[in-house]
Amino acid sequence: MSRSVLVTGGNRGIGLAIAHKFADSGDKVVVTHRSGPPPEGISGVFCEITDPASVATAVEEARNLHGPIEVLVANAGITRDGLLLGMSDEDFVEVVTTNLLGAVRAAREVLTDMAKARCGRIVFVSSVSGLAGAPGQTNYTAAKAGLLGFARSLAKEMGPRGITVNVVSPGLIDTDMAQGVTGARRDQLLKETSLRRAGTPDEVAGAVHYLASESAGYITGANLPVSGGGMLGN
Ligand code: NDP
């Protein structure tokens, strides 16, 4: 089975690992890219996820490349950390617009294809911080927690059409985004994991790939932490 898969923010980091995972198992993958070129050997479409017209165009271009979208992985995200006392509206809104609204818009654009086919898989990349909270990340955690509620509601809306909607919540994963987490903060986060280490993009990709697989056909509205046993119970 070779499906038409779209991964947002797939030119680097976790998104790139996800794209490779699907491509390696024979799916037809398109990634969205923005500031850099698409990765070698994988189709890319430009997308600025904060711009609804750009999201619509990107999905249309992906559809033209490989057919109606059967799997969406909404992965694009940013951080703009700082204590709320000093945080501008702009930094709050940019993070929510990218991490939450960007994912909402991407999902809405692919739903017509999936509803018509009466099947589909949507996976949102959230964060364990969205469940547990994190100082300096009120904007990011609001957006990531928002994804959970959104996914559960969408799972209920689209379940009758055979579409599953799930969330993967990574802990600390070594990518460009995690470069800013250093020193005592990094040590503390690693100490909170059961496995005492950061995760790899490929470990997140494995979880996403599973939730999009046939084996996960009866899983919807779920959240799968990929956190090395960090923040258990949230
Ligand atoms: P990176 O910073 O390495 O990559 C982020 C990706 O998102 C890039 O492809 C980037 O594109 C894209 N992106 C960001 N903003 C936009 C935008 N406005 N429009 C289009 N694309 C955009 O991060 P990670 O790979 O680490 O993170 C991937 C996801 O995983 C994110 O949602 C993040 O919140 C989540 N996550 C990461 C964790 C970690 O420790 N790394 C932990 C928990 C969750 P561009 O190259 O153009 O900037």
C-alpha cells in the first residue's frame, strides 16, 4: 500500500525523520518547506503555515503531485520562550498561530479528500510540555495543549467517516529546536525521564508511523507520549 502523505515542516528535525520513515516504507511523501529547500529525494511544496492561502496552495500542490491526501502529519512548530510578565502579544500570537492554528488549517484542507475516501489518518505533533506545563513556555504550552482538545473533538467529528485523529507528544528530542535547552534546564529535563536521555527524531517518527498504520485502525482521539518516561501521569 503506497499512500499519499503530507508532512508539514518536513525539511529538517522531527518532520524530516517522519518523512523518511513513510518514504522508506513505500509511501508517496510530500513535505512542506519554508526557509530552506526541500530535502534530497523527497518532494516538497513551499508553505508558510501562518498564512491560510499558503496552506491551501501547499495542500493543492501536494494533491497534484501524489493524489488526494491520505495521511497528514501536522508537525511544523516554533518556540518563542520567555516569562509571561515580559512576553509580547506578538510572541504569544505567533506561537499559537504556528503551532495550533497552522495545524488546524492543514487538517481542514485535507479533510475533504479524507471524507470523500471515507478513510484517513491525521497525526498532530504536540509536546509533553503541553500536558505538564513549563516555565517560560506559556505560549507554547497553550498551543500544544490546545492541539489535544482540538484532536479529540476532530476525532469525534470525523470518526464516522473512517478518519482517525491522534496526537504524539515528544519530550526533549535532539533537533535545532532543542539547541536552546542547555545547562541546568537540560540536565533537569533529562533527570525527569526514566531513560535518562533525550530522544531522537527517528523515535518520534516511529510513533507517528504507527498511529498512521493499519495496525492503529481502532485508535483515535489518543495521545501517545514519546518522552522516555518523562512527565508520566500527565
Ligand atoms: P525544528 O525547529 O528542527 O523544525 C521545525 C520545523 O517547522 C521546520 O521545518 C520549520 O521550517 C517548520 N516551521 C516552523 N514555523 C513554520 C512556519 N511558520 N511555516 C512553515 N513551517 C514552519 O523543530 P523540531 O523538529 O524539533 O520540532 C518539530 C515539532 O515537534 C514541533 O511542532 C515541535 O514543537 C515539536 N516538539 C519538539 C520537541 C523537541 O525537543 N525538539 C519536543 C516536543 C515537541 P523552517 O525550516 O522554515 O524554519
